[in-house]
Amino acid sequence: MTESLKNVELMIAGMTCAMCARTIERPLKDLDGTTDAEVNLGNETVRIIYSS
């Protein structure tokens, strides 16, 4: 069975600094099945790529 990658973008309110973004991004990257997670502080979003 072939795994396919999926992409989701979520809004995150309340981030005020790069440390906030890193605090959110790091644990997401460690989740099983997550290929990548990237927080954008400027537009308050996180993009997560994961396998299904």
C-alpha cells in the first residue's frame, strides 16, 4: 500500500514572537506520520504535511 502525503494549513492566533512559532512547530514535527510542519508568524498559520 502506498502512503500519500496530505497538506493542511491552520490558523493560529496569539503568536507574538519567533519563540512562540518554534514552540508550536517543534512538537508537530515530532508527531508520528508528520513529514513537515512550518509556522508562518507573519500570517499566523501553520502548514502541516503528513502521511495518511
